Amino acid sequence: MRTGVWLVGARGSVATTSIVGALALRAGLAAPTGCVTELPELRGPALPALSDLVLGGHDLVCTPLTKRAEALADAGVLPARLVAALTDELTGVEDDLRPAPTGGSQADRAATLVRELTGFRDRHALERLVVVNVSATEPVAVPHPAHADLAALRVALAGPDDVLPASSLAAYAAFTAGAAYVDFTPSTGARLPALTALAAERGLPYAGHDGKTGETLVKSVLAPMFAMRNLAVRSWSGTNLLGGGDGATLADPAANAAKVESKQRVLGETLGYVPQGRTRIEYVEDLGDFKTAWDLVTFAGFLGTGMRMEFTWHGCDSALAAPLVLDLARLTAAAHATGHTGPLTELAFFFKDPLGAATHSLAEQWIRLGDFVRGLHAAAGGADGPRG
């Protein structure tokens, strides 16, 4: 199944790493480490092959993709040998990267995006198209009356004021163009009633929000442990230090607040209460594309005995996120092909703040994901087997 992956924020670190990774996997130059869909439990005929993914996207910046890849290699995010070996392939993807539309009304900008998406699909004879938002985190959207009604939204988009945040405008354009949508950020995206109605009108699936790659991934394993052992978590405090473009974006208080809210939700919803403490995010430019998280947990055991746990996570966010971007594109395309519409709650495994999730426990989310993917393969009508 020839599948287009249109990346919003296509020249950013996560998108560039995803593109280089997909090209390297296609060329047999790297192993699919970190790609969940390449595990034996999930591989099968419903998923588009990694070699069938066609990459494009748009961004506000215009730095050539090869230069972005070289910069990431210099920073230790990408192997320099891969960047050198894939220069021609990166140049080929460059042909399908577009500047983000600016000026005019939001209706004008949406129409431009729709033309780009449909042109991309036609050029490459794509069977499915998935738009994935990996752009910078936005502040929490200011509510607008048009967010609640699709007809009102269409009228408001033609007016002089911006009524949608950029992530939601991308979702609107994706649905209008007949493409599925995935939000890998904590931004608003498709989480508006008017966009829910548009996805239903077009029979499209969507997924999100905020990819789970580091500290929150660990929380989603540890918090259920405390709950299942009936241990009382008294406090849980975390400090996240990160550099790179994401860190610079999160230096803005409004964007920072949106990210912190997404990261904290797992504790209250897993434990059934909110322990003392908070998560702090700080921008440390010298860390570049790497991030460090330090967490301190205090808890009480039998007879009130006080105890504590500490952990440190140091990782490269782009290298952790990129394989998940490819996973989500494959899974969402397969869900679309097998008739799924609306929010894909079964993909909660991948997100900090998943749509409609009944649980934040990683183990339970994994079971739901496995059941969902087996259903996709059964609907595709073939026996399980590796695809590459």
C-alpha cells in the first residue's frame, strides 16, 4: 500500500530524523530499532511496508534538508555515514517539501495546503495519505465559538482573524483533502468539535496527542506499579532539561504550560489522585538535541513507612520520536484502509495525552494496541508475516 507521510514541521529535528531513518531503512542501511511495528507481535499484511512510505511536508523555515541532516549528524543525533550515503535520496525528498502558507485568510492558507496534499498524492499515485504534526508546541488555544460548529468554522476561516491554531488548520486541511491526521505534539490539532465533525463527514481516522518518548514513558510504567502494590505516592517531582528547537520553544511560558499539563496527566489518571510536586521544564541550550530528566518520588508503605525512589533519563528526543512517527503513519494508514474513522483510541500506547484513553498504563495500552493490530491484519485478510 503506497502511503504518503506529510510532515508538518518537515525541516525540524524529529521530521528530519524520521526522513533519514525511513530512507536508511528502505536502502537496507539500518535496522528498524525503535520501530514498534517491526516487532513480531505487530508485523503483518495490513501495514504498509516501510519501503512504500513516500515522504513530504511543509515548514516555515527553508533550510535545505541535507543541511539539516548534516547539522544533526554534527550534533550526534544521526550517523554521519548515513547522511553522506543518502544525499541523493534526501535531495529527492526536498522536491516534495513546501513552504508553510502565509498571508491571506485562514481559508486561503487551508486551500493552499489542500492543493499541496492532493498534488502530492497525485504525483506519487498514493493509496493513502497521513498528515503528521511534528512542529513546535503551541500555547493552549483560545476558545472560539466557531470551534464548536463545522458550518460556522468554514465561515469564520474566510474572515480577517485567525480562528484556528496552526495545528488545527493543518488538521482541517488534512481532513478536507481526505487524509488521516496524527498529532505528535501537545498542540490542539483535531481536538475541536468542528474538526471531529469534519473527520466524521469525510470518514477519516485521527490520532494523538504528544508522543511519549522519555520521562512520561517511564511514569506510565512506574505509576501503575505503585497503584497495583497499593503504595501511597506522597510526592512526584520532576525536572526536565532540554536544548534544541523544542527546548527553545518551551522557553515560552504558554507553550511550556501546555507541555507540562500533558506530562502530568498520567499520574492523576493512573493513581486516582494527584500527589504533591510538579514537573518543570527548562531550556538548556548546551544540551542541543538531547534531554535529561530527573525525578524524585516519595511514597509510603505498610504502617506508613516512608520511602523514596529517584531516576534519571538521558536521551535523544529525535531518535526516540522518529521511529514512532513512522509507526503511527503505518498504523493510521492501515486503520483508514480497513474502514476505521474518528479518534484511534487504541494508539494510546504512543501518547502522553491520548485521545479517549481509558488507561495510562503502558502494559494495558500495549495489550489494546496488539488486539487492534491483530484486528487490522484480520481485516486485511492475510496471514501474519514480516513486511520491510
